[in-house]
Amino acid sequence: MAHDVRIEQLWIPDSLDAADAADFLAAVEVGRRVRMETWGSDDLAYAPLEKLLELEDPYERQVILVAKMGHEIVGTVDIALPLADNQDLAEFTLDILPEYQRRGVGKQLLEAAEDVARGEGRSMILVDTNHPGTSLSDLESEQLIPGTGDGFVPLGSREVEFARRSGYTLQHIEQFSGCALPLDTQLVAELEAEAEAANAGRYRLHHWTDRCPDEWLEAVAVLENQAGVDDLPPGQQQAGMVFDAEVLREAEAVTMSQGRRTVVTAVEHIDSGELVGLTTISVLAQRQDVVFQDDTMVLEQHRGNKLGLLIKVANMERLTEQFPDARVIYTWNAPENRYLLTVNRQLGFTTAGVTGIWQKELPDFRDSTS
């Protein structure tokens, strides 16, 4: 145990050039260094301004604890507290500088974060562990498989050992993949032809950036509500935010206020005039070279027409037109979502690793002391 470690709540400055911003900048740098260590790049790391803007999210409050040794911040835990839904939940992101791992810093930070969550009335904790493809073994004896039965994390990894020792249970796996941009023009032509042959002119594409046209607001709300159910593995569905036109407009305003951009392609079934699918890509304010694939959703009765492929190819092409600096797109998928994984492989996505989602139910403090 690192007895000389102090756990403090991180002060959030008004701006990055404020006199009291040093600790905030140091904490963001811890996250960057950890992602460099894990993935070999800082593509998944926050830029300081991106993180500062995210902390103003009205749908989620964040509390950040830091571990200090002397004046140096050696670890952080970000505690995300949903405000609009799942108000029994807290999500932790725990980062320890590589040279301070296995010294008890993580244990102290995690226990402090659990105390904060309990004090906020949260009883269910989610935390993730990240594992690059090079750490994954084909030997079943070296795999820990979640309750869903799909995917695995490396049994012998430090993060897995720590999560299990801390009382967390592996719930499900998300496959992490990346694709270089722009897409090859010949590949695009081939995939578009394949998708259009399958849907035989029965569908029409619609595109927008940032703000949904008024005429499609209600239809997009229906799709988003359905995506919240379909995208999670069996047994993992939780009562999420229910979307309607007003909520969608509020969410768009929040995203734009943070400087983020959203590129959307939707598909209409021509005979019925219904919107039956959509896909979105998020572009960060501070790093337009790295973008993220978000929801892709096609209503069940319209699946089998290669609509997922159609809208994803079209949206990635639009992204390149609008944001030519984008050089890579990342996505996370449940391994049981085989259709989307197949579409992603056709587009050129390759697996970079996996993220394990771990869960722990906090005992009621009053029960544990009685």
C-alpha cells in the first residue's frame, strides 16, 4: 500500500489559462499517458478543452478524484453520475500512471470513488478495462468470458485481476475497432452497388449535420429509443433516457455547445414514407482527425436489405467531404452484434482490442454496519 498517497477531489478551473488550472491539466495528461500505454497512440485521450467542455453536460455530473504523491498527480478516477436516467448508477474511469501501478494507488482511488458514489445515493457501479489485440490469446484457459457468453478479456491481465479482486463481475464485452479514412473509392463504389442491388430502389437516403430537420424529429426519436434497447446485450438493458422531439433538440444544443459535430445519414422507406434507419458519426471540437461511429439502427422489419451497409458507406463519404482532416474512425460493438461487425469488416474496420464492462453492486452502508 502506498501510504504517502493523498486522495483529493480535483478542482475544475473556469478556463485552461486560469491560475488554478495546473492540476486539471496534469490530470488530463495522466489519462493521455495511460491511453498511450494501452493503445500505442493518444487517439482516445481527451484534449484538455474537450474535457473541460464535457464537464458542463446537463445530463451527467462528473466528480474527479486524483491521487497525489507529493505534488505529482499519479492517478485519477472520473466518476460519472447520470442525471436524466439510471440515477442508481455511477460509472468510473480509473487511470494510474504506468510507473505507479501495482503500488496500491488504484485501490485507494477506487475505494474513495465508491464512497463518493454511495454518498450520492448510487448503488450500481460500472467500470471498464481496456485490452489491446496483442494481449488477447486464443487459449481458452487464458480467457475470462462474461455472462453473455460472447467475447473475452485476458484472464492474466493486471486490470482484470484488479477488477476481480475489488469485487467487480465481468458483465459484457465491447469489441473496439478502427478504420482508416478516407475509404478507398473503388471499395465505396462496390459496396454502394451491393447495397443498392439488395434494396432495389425501395429506399431513399437523407443527410444532415448537427441538427435534425423538423420533419424527421419524431421518427428519429423512435429510432433512438429503439437503439437504446437493441444495442445492449440480453440482460443488460436498463431504463435509459426516453427521447422525444424536445429531448432531441436539447441534446443537439448540448452537443453543439461543446463544439462537437454530428454527421447523420438516415434512410426512408419510400412506399410508407417512414424513416426506418439511421447512423451517426461524432466529430470532436479539438481533434477533427479522430472521429467516432455512434448509433447505427435499422428497424427490424427492414433488416436484410443491406440498409446498414448503405447508410454507413454514405455517411462515411459525407464525413470525408465535410471533415477532410479525419484520418481514422473508431467504434465499439457488442461481439454478439454479428451483422454490424460484418458490415464494419466490409468497410475496412479492423479489431484493435476489447473493452470489458464490469459491474458491482454497492451494499447499503447502513446494512454493512448493522
